[in-house]
Amino acid sequence: MPKRIDREEIVEFGLQYSTVLLDLLYPRHCPLCNTILNFGNVSVCNGCMKQQKRIKPPYCMKCGKTIGDSTLEYCQDCSKITKSYNRGFPVFSYTGGIKNALYDFKYKNQREYGAFFAECIMEQYGASLERLGLDGLIPIPVHKSKKKVRGYNQAEVLAKQLGKRLQIPVYPQYLVRVVNTNPQKELNDKTRMKNLKNAFKIGENTIKLRKVLLVDDIYTTGATIESCTRVLLQAGVEEVYYTSVAIGKGYSE
């Protein structure tokens, strides 16, 4: 099977192909099932999209996760653990095709999926995000050593695609990760926050931001978002929100 070429990579190298020629040379694949899509402006199989588990109300009014009881304001995690950010806007549950697509987006150089994920965020939360009056989008940073190996930061790719659609500037260097932490998925719940202690600091601090949106691919327990939020608040940011493509079960479920 020939190696997949990422369409975003072509654009980054400045090769001026038309969309039609790109579709002929490097056909689009469905990010959810990986099959080649029909020729034209289609980003996902319709059938695949219908199978994905979107976040639906009633929402947790903090992390944005679906909760089963409409009389509750917060999910179990947010009821027990204080969160410093204002509110979250996740789109899907971290299962099925979305889970696979996010893995390819992060580890298999499928940067073109960033456009699809940004469209999903806009479809569900575009109006809500526009009403916030955001000053900027801040992607969750990766350590420079990991970015060197991977070649990119998937959260930054997503933030730039989302920034284009919201017409809000993106600040990839506003936060930097100064500690090369162990992957969160390898840790239990109690050690996640400890793992991230002092992992982030303000980098690009000459710009005063009042309201920001943190952008990440996956929200699991929220430890990463919480750590970044605390640093931003200490630096004078007044309101911090986040969005992610998917959200996991968290600590309690």
C-alpha cells in the first residue's frame, strides 16, 4: 500500500496545486474509516459521521461532558474536583471512529484531519464561541523534543484551522511546555496532576490577553487543561475556556 501523503504538508511546502489536482494526486480519505472519498468537496463519509457519539444535552456546565440527569449542574468529576477554567466545549465522546482518527491525527501525520475537526467544533459550538468575545486561541503545547520527533503539534494544527474559521488570532508560543512529562495515558488518576506540576509556563508574554480558548485534541480527566489554566490565570488572563474534539470518561465514571 503506498504511503499516505498529507495534504496540509503539501501546502506548507508551498506547492501550488489546485484543489482538483490535489484530489487526483492525493485523494481525500475519510478520517473515520480511512476509505477513499468520492471526488469533490467531501471530508467524511456520511454513514461514518452518523455513527459517532456527539456530546448532547444535558451538559456538565463546567467540562461540557454529557450527564445523565438534567437536574444536575455538574458531572461527578466537576462536583468533586475544583476546575479553574470557565467552561469547556467538547464535541464527541472519545470512542469509535473519532478515537481512531485522533490517533492518526496525532501520531500518523494526518494533519489534514485538523480541518475536519475544526468544522465539527464550529458546527456544534461556533455561535457560542463567537459570543465569548475571545482575544485569542492557545493550543496546548507539546515539549520541543516531542515536537521534533513528531514534526508538529496536533493541537496547534487544530487551533490554526479553528482560528481561521472564527477569525481569531492563534498564539502557539503563549504557553510553552518546559517539562517533558510522561504520557498522561500511562498514569493513574492521582498522579496526573503531579506529573504536570510546573510543566507549563508563559512564553510569549508581551501580548495582554483577557479571554482565551485553550485548544486540544482530547480532554480526559482535565489535568492538562487545569494546569495550563492556572498558569494563564497567574499571568493575568481573566477568563479561560477550552475546546476539544473529544472528551473521555474522566476520573469518576
